Amino acid sequence: MEPLLLICILVFFMMSMLGWSAYTFYQSKQQKSDWGDRVSGESAKVSRGKAPEKKSSVFQQAFEYVVDRLGKVGQPKDQAQVSHVREKLVSAGYRSARAPINFLGSRIILAVFLGVGFLIFGTEATKGMSSPYAFPGILVLCMVAGFYGPQLWLSSAITKRKELLVDGFPDALDLMVVCVEAGLGLDQAMNRVGLEISSGHKELGEEFTLLNLELRAGLSREQALRNLVQRTDLEDIRSLVALLIQTDRFGTSIGQALRVHSDSMRMTRRLKAEEKAAQLAVKLMIPLILFIFPSLMIVIAGPGVIRLMQNFSAF
């Protein structure tokens, strides 16, 4: 028997046993829950006076169980690293308590999945390679790509969400200025901004809504604003929060401070736009030199070069 076929059979039986173990575990857990409901006098399917809950499938529960276990295995011992992963996920918009465990578990699952996939299908691709290190090298490369792939996806999600927040922040600031100058307090103005801005900029509306919930829960305004900065990690919001904290401490006019800050931000955005416009000519040099200029030279000087070559070949 070939070693590859033996490896495939062993992997198949191992995955089958893991799936069957997870299936029997969740079946026994479901039966125990049903018997507990019957003992307490409730129906096994629907509790009296409650709407039926939509339960996930057995395979989904098994997958979540495997991800949870692998996430706990791959979880760093240092709590600072766990906090860093949680902050990254919060910046990407994932605030669930299980998000770090699911993220760490998905890295291990994806690495194993790509490694097993290459073991099954990658033998034929590397059969023609003369180097004996080609197969293990590509196998390690696939597993490394699977392990660090979720990290790249998380960085891309954070960047995309920050762009959405930056796009909606000038509108939110202008709306806050209008609310404050209309007579609303700062807390009421932020609440109103969170309600109104959600229709056009959902991500920014969620951040303001969460800020208002923290204020209602009893957090101080300064701490709630600092939490907003920590969740978004944006320089524009950081400068606004610093302005609001200083205004609250010194007792100056919030409306005037917001108006000045709005004008300064508008000027900053205009200068950034002018800077990008000035860089356009320099950035166009690369496609001009690589693509447009050679084609122009061929069209202009090509016939003359061909005529010269014909004249020299005649002698």
C-alpha cells in the first residue's frame, strides 16, 4: 500500500471518529436538557409561555464545540496578548465574548484543513519536482498560510471599518454642533447623533449607541469617551474626545469648541485632498513611463527604424 493512500485512510478515520464523538456528545447533552425540562414540568420542545427558540443543527454545534476547544488550546497564557486580540476584534466590529476563542480556534482549524488538503491533493502536483524538500516545504507553507490567514483578514476588516467610520465622522460632528447650539446637552446631543447617523453610517451609529448605553449604565462621561477612542482607534475621534474632556473640565462653551473643531477638521480634510491631488502627477509617472511612453515611441519611431533597417540591408 502506498504511503499517501495510508495517510488518507488514517485521516479519514480520525475525522470520522471526531465527528461521531462530537455528535454523540451533543445528542446526550440534548437528551439531558429535554429530561431536565420534563422534570421541571415543561415541554421538551417548547416551554410554556415562551416562544420556540431556533436551535442550531448538530453539525453546527459540533463545529462550534471543536472551534471552542481548539481556541482554548491555542489561547496565549499571557492575558495581555488575549486583551490585544480582543481589542483588535472590537476594532473590527466583533464584540462577542467568544470572539477571541473563535478567532484563535479558526486559525488552528484552517491550518490543519489546508495541511490535510495538501496531503490529499498536493502529491500529484509535487511529483515532478526533483527536490526532496519540495513536498514538506509546500506543506509547511500551506499550514503557515492557513494559520496567519485569519490575521490578515482581521487587519483588512479593521482597515475597512475605520474607513467607514472616517467617512461618516464629519456628518456626525456637524450634527452634534447643530444639536448643541439648539440647546441640547452633550449627552442628549450624542444620543441624538447616534439615532440620526445610523441610517447613513451604520458603524458610526453603533459606536455612538454603545457610548450612550455606557453613560446610562453609570460610567462617567470621560471614561465612556475614552472607551470610544479605544474601540475605534481613530485620530479624528481621539482629538474630538480630548476636546470634549478638556471642555468639560474647564467649563468652557461646548458649542463654540465644537464649531472651532469642526472648522479645523474641515480645513484639515481640504489640505489632505490638496495633498493627494498634488501627488497625482508624481504617481502618474510610473504608468506613463512603463506603458504609455514605450507605445508612443513604437508608433512614432517604429516606421523610421524599419525604413533605416531596410536601407542598411540593401547595401
